[in-house]
Amino acid sequence: MGPNGSGKTTLLRILATELACSFGSLEIFGVPPGANKLAVRGRMGFARDQPILMESLTGRENAELFAELYGLKNKDAKSRLDSLFLSFGLSDVENIPVRSYSHGMKKKLQLLESFAHDPELIILDEPTLGLDPLGLEVFVDLLNQEQARDRCVVVATNNPEVAMRVATSVVFLVDGAVVTRGSPEKLLEQLADETKVEIRTSGNMQGDIDFEIEGMVPEILPGKILVSMPANAGSLPALMEGILDAGLEISKIEITRPDLSDVFLLLTGRALEEDVSGEEGS
Amino acid sequence: MKGTILRVEWRGGFRNKRLVFFNTVVPLAFVGPIVLGGAPGTHATAILVVLFALFATFGSSIPLVRDYESGLLQRFLMTGIDPGWLLLERTAAFVIIDFLQLFPAMLLIVLSTSASSGDGFLFLVTIFLTLVAGNLLGVLAASISRSIAEGALFSSLLALYMVHLSGVFRIAPDESFMRGLEAWMPFRPMYLAIGTLISGVDQWEGGRLMIPSLLLTVLMMIMTYLRGKAFFTGKYQ
């Protein structure tokens, strides 16, 4: 995980042997790729953030093409692809040319292709960008299945929910350097005593909100107030009272636990770009 | 790879019906007025040689640069296939597709002359050889291009230069270096075959003329293979 320009894609392309290291060394499957690069590539699945497909071919033809290039036998490919097309909800459109697919469908197809040959190492760049909720669930299930089979999956994502659900180890990258790494649970321990509160407001503020409440630093934005407070949210009534006294109306209150993006902010002072909204990551 | 790329290019090449239509009709529209309009033999021959040479080089360079820009080539390479072999398989597919698309125009040329069936067959063989050489030239042009426009520019330059070296635009003095070089140029057999068809005068000096051109074409295949390996391994580790 890391903001745009932190080096996530570059790191993945180096791991996939697509780019050379400018310094340091690389070992894949326990050996430097070097002269065995082509064989190493055949044992991994790599999907970039933007789907790259043969637009004139159908989804099925594309998947068969890449399965064949990866050396999957026709008979094995058929049953494997049948199952993946069904899982990703693409069975109905598998015989339609890819040029008429939506971005999300292309994304699913490329993900499906990177899993089809049962690779030992799977490298995925921003895989959830542009996926619909069904696709996201299928993807998370698939990753968990691969993990259960001791497959190694390396994912660049800024989606804290996905990271929480699939990662055994999370690395925070900033400006090409590792800030920290650890299991999601371990990283979240740093904010274990905090709760995030978002209060939606309407109306015009009359005077100031009383901020003299211990342990709170509210951030006032147009139409909403964000605040972190101790985990029991015991100061919430006092804050609400202050907001109402300032002449604002409260339309919604949302209390959530901090996620990995909050830990990232705490450790680096920088925000992660939220890729679930559809923005392109780096 | 067992011809995977060749098969897929072949399939994809005929999916775009609009492109197939134009690639078939445009050469026909060029060739028609030339061979049916009574153009002088030397002019007609030169124009037809240029047409076939350009068609061949463009046929491989433009798709290659396009697929490099879109990232499709890199995606193929990430499956672990050999980069040099990838280029050769794609070239083979382009040659077959080009040959079929040019076939109506070639047929028109043969039928518009009073050529013997032997000369007609020779003409088809030399066009095929030209397409192989031209497509290989196109791949080499694409490998030094950074955009589709550059691909088109370098392809045209290389093709026209090779046409020139084939002796199409001037007659080199006997025993000169340029005369010797002509024999090695891959477009030379096509030039002689078209000249024979159009003028009705046998300019063909037997199969031995093909040997240097064939040798150079094989050399270009090896260069394409090595260029593919060097280009993709250099750029992508």
C-alpha cells in the first residue's frame, strides 16, 4: 500500500521480471531470474492495473490464448476456464468480442486470465479498481483459496478493506522505501484505542463548537465533522451537544473502527489515495 | 508456442471486416487503372513494385508499434514466450494475411496481361517472397520507432530505399557495385517478375536469381529474431 508515485507498480514490475532492478538484487522461487527469466514468467501470473486484451477476440478466445501461451493443455484449460468464467459472472458474455466489454468486465477477464494456469506466484496491480461488488467478492474468495493452497499472492492496493480481508502481511511504501511491514492486525494495534466518528450536519453554524473536550481534535468540513476519539466514544454526547449549540442540525452519525489507511496516515503523515472510488492508482 | 500467436493473429486479422475490405479493395483500386489504363511498362512496373513493398512493410510495422504502445506485446512476453519467436510468428501471420488480401489485385495483374501460367506462378511466388521480406523490414522499422507515425515513416523509408537498391528507379552500369548489390535485394525478383508480366519480355534469368534474395531474407529473419530478443531483454531486463 502506498500513495501514487510511491513505487508500488515499479516494485511489482520488478518482481514480475518486466523491469530490471537499478540496484539491489532479486530472487524469484529462490533463484535470481537471470537466464531463466522466461521459465520463471511461465510460473507466475501478472495482471497490470489497466486491462490489456486483444479487443477483436471474444472473452473466451482471449482467456484461451493466454492459457495456451502459459502452456495449459486444452482439456485442462476448458474446465478451469469454465469454472472461472462462471465465478466471475462472465459466462453470459464469454463469446462476445472484448471491445464491447465494460472496463469492469475487462478487468475481471484479465484477473481470470492471470489465475487460469494455476500459477505459483500471482502479482496483481490494483486488482480491485473498477470491480463491481460481485467481482470484488469473487476476487477476495479466490485470493483466500489461493492462500489456503500456499500460493503466494502479491497485491498492490489502496483499498484498506481488501487488504484487511486478504493480506497476511502488509507493506507501506512511500517514495520507493518501505515505511513499515506487518500483519494487518499488528498494524491496526497502533490505533486500537481509537474510534472514528463522522457526523453529517446541515444548517448554518452560529458561533463556535465547543472543542474543549478531552482527547478530541475535530476536523470541520462542509456538511460534516470528522473526529477521532477514544474507543468507547464516551465523549460523543458532549460533542453532539456542542454541535447543536452551534446551531447545526445532525442528520447522520457514523462510528467506525480505524482501518489501514488511518494507520498509514499516522505513520507517514500522508493519506492513501482511495482507489475504491474509481481513481487510478500508481 | 506451437503457432499460438500465428493462429490468433490470423483469427484477429479477419475479424475486422472493415479493415479486410479496405486492405483488399484499396490495392485493387490502385492496380486497376495502372494495368488496365495502358501505362508504359517501366512506369507501371515501378509503381506496382512500390505498392507491394509498402503494403508489406506497413502490414507488420503499424500493428507492431500499436501493440507495443498498448502494452499487448509486453503482456504476451510476460507469459514466458520467446520474444524473437513471437516476432517471427506474428510476421508469418501478417505475410499470409497480406497475401490473401492482395490476391485479387495480383490476379487482376496476371489476367490483364497475356502472361503464361508459368510467369503468373512465378509472379505469385515473388510477391510472397516480397511480403516475407517487407514484413521483416517492417518489424525492424517498428523496433526503432517510438510511435505509429514514426513506424510509418521508417517503414516507408526502408521500403523505398530497398526498392531503389533493387534497381527499380535506375539502371546501374554492368559490373558496377550497385549492379552486384541489386541481385541481393529481396524486392528484385518481384521487380523482374512484374516486368516480365507487364512488358511481355522475359527478364527472368532463371531460378538462380532467387538465391541471393532468399539468402538475404533468411538473414533478415535471423536479424528479426535477434532484434526481438535484444529489444525486449534490453528494455525489460
